[in-house]
Amino acid sequence: MTCQIYPALEIPETLAAGPGPGNTDPRVLQAFSSAGVADHMQGDILRGMIECKYMLREVWGTSNTYTFAVAGTGWSGLDTMFSAVMPGDKVVAFNNGTFSGIDALTLRIKAATPDEHAANPLDPQATSVTVIDVPHGQPVTGEMAETALAEHKPKWAFMAHWETGSGRINDLRGFSDACVRHNVMGLIDAVSSLGVENFQIDDYPGIAGWASCPQKGLCCLPLTYAPVSFTDGYIGSLKTSGAYTYVHNPIFEARHWGVIDGQDVEKGTYHRTHSGYAVAAFHESLRLTLQDGLAKRSASYRTHEKVLRDAVTVLGCNVTSDMSSLVVLNLPADLAGREMELVQNCRARGFGIWPTLSAPVQIRIGILNQLNRQAISRIVRLFAEAMREMGGQVDFEEIEALLESRYGTSIAA
């Protein structure tokens, strides 16, 4: 058999204007590429991991000792958080979009008994898990959480903070308060909100576990580290129940980051061969986040999202989302049903917008790490051109007038 040697892979620049990943910040890429070739126990790498752990506590806004980062994408962080859920555990999970739906499936897998697994291995119907399905485009409210937890009295409750499947923000305060009232340990998917929204997790005592990702709000390389944070109550439960995993067991994983028996180890510890390149990139993304300041960054997202929202509204689109990093919209009536065609046309020219991944099909335009006049104006113009090429009615003079009115004096370029 002849072995074919393919040409070198060349990947062009793409404007990542979807729900995430976002385009990595140049400072983070520079840190990644400038790291020296080093043994994984080299002193600067160990120091970098310790500093990442401390910076993460600042970014999360927490005093949780068990705050660290899991090697991989957001899926790895979520799996680590869910690892404490054992077969037969009572769980209430709220599903109001694609990703909270996948999270709910993960929880059914974790909580299913062996017999339930055997009956349906790829979609076990764990009787101990109650999934509350919220219609597409609607948020999870505190009232929903209160009603479900009062009725089912679970050990665990789950919700996504920001659901990028529909672009909706769910009621974190109401969810946390319901967990406190009913003595439930809350679990939160913060994949899309960390590094974008200005919040501190210690303000939400009903939440025992948090999981996020590196490639959205932190704008780091996708395959670096997924931030997680766990309360002492969560860790106490895990010590009692154990978990059917080694790699994603939070107690074992925390040891790699110098958290042993609930205490920080300052000199660093032996770890799972974390790459100096990944540590350097993640370290720089956290430095960048703290230097920007979450309050300032959050306000900037809200400002620029409002410009994008108003621009696509002028183009005749109907925005149904309320996230500050993502606009989810319906096309005008004359282009309705052609959402996938428009998305593919945009992606073919290096403009990476996304459709929703479940019905109804909508278009998602994100602004992760695109917080300036030039970037937002480019996104608006590219989208307007794509609509015009498909026969949509586009008034470019009106679009330019809107951009100028918003950016001319009120927003720094």
C-alpha cells in the first residue's frame, strides 16, 4: 500500500463571528509561540500553573480553593463538574437550547443505573433525572427553578448561565436562591458567560459547581484549559460518593494545580504533562482579562452588541437574543427559509457566522474579541453584503449612517 504524503496544511485567517470559539487575542498567540521548549516540570511552568490558579480565582470572583483548569475544551470542564453525579442521584436539569440539552444528556448518563444504561446506552432514561424543557428562545426563570426544586427535591440542579443555542441569559440569581431554599447543590454551565459578563460566583451561594471554557470569553486557544470552581460542600459530597473517573475527578485533577487536601501547595506539583505552550497562552489570557477588568469588558460587550443589534434590525432582521456577545436573529420575510444558504455563503468568504443547531433555524452572529469600531463595522458590512447577494433589500447608506452615528462621537474606535 502506497502512503500518500499530503501537501502542508495551510489554514487561512477567518473572522470568527459566531457563538465561539472567538479569534484568539494576538498577545495570547504570541505567548504560545514564544514559549521555550521545556520539560513539563521546569520551574517557570510550575510557577505559571500556580499563578493561573490564583488569577482564575480573581476572574471567577471566588475564594474557592478548588478553583483550577482542566486540560481541554469546555466539554472537559463540564464533564469534570458532572463527575460528582452518581448513579441514582436525583437531578433537575433545565434545557432551553442545544448545549443545555447536551448537558442534560450528560447528566442522564451520569445518573443512570447499570440497567438504565443497558436499556438505552446512548440515551439512557434515568428515572432519577428530571429534565425541564423550556421552549426555544425562552429563558429559565427563578420561578421555574423554585417550582421544580420544590416538587422534585433533588440533590443536584443544573442550568446553563448563557445558552448560546438560542442566545438567552437564564436567571442565575433566581436559580441560586431556589437551590439555597431547598438545600440543593446547583451546577452551572458558564461556558459562554465567563470573561464576558461581570459577575462573581461567590455572590451565588446556591451554586456548588461551575464550569467554563477557554475559547470564548477568555479568548484563548481552544485546546488549553477549561476553568472550573467548586465549593467545599461540593468537594465534601465528592469525598463521600467518589466518582467513576480518574482523569476528570475534581479532587485528583486539582492536585495537578497544587491543591492537595484543600490546601494550596506553593511550589507546584507533579502533573499530567501539561504543555509549557498551553500554560503560557492560558496565563496570558488571564492576565489580559484582569488587565481589561471584567466591568469594563462587560460594558464594552453591551455597547458593541447594541450597535450590531440595531444594524441588523435596520436590515429587516428580528433579534430574539439578549446575550451581549451574541446576536440571534430571524431573517426578513423575503429571505426566510434561506438561513443555511446565507451562513454557507458567508463562511465561504472567511466570515464565520453560525446557524442555530436546533429548530427553529436562526442565524447567530458573535462578537467575541471584536470589541472595536473597525471589527463591528466589518461584521455589519459583510452581513449586509451577504443579504444583498441573496436578493435582500439593503440600504448601505442607512447602515453607514447608523455606524457613524454610534461610533462617530460616543464610542472610542
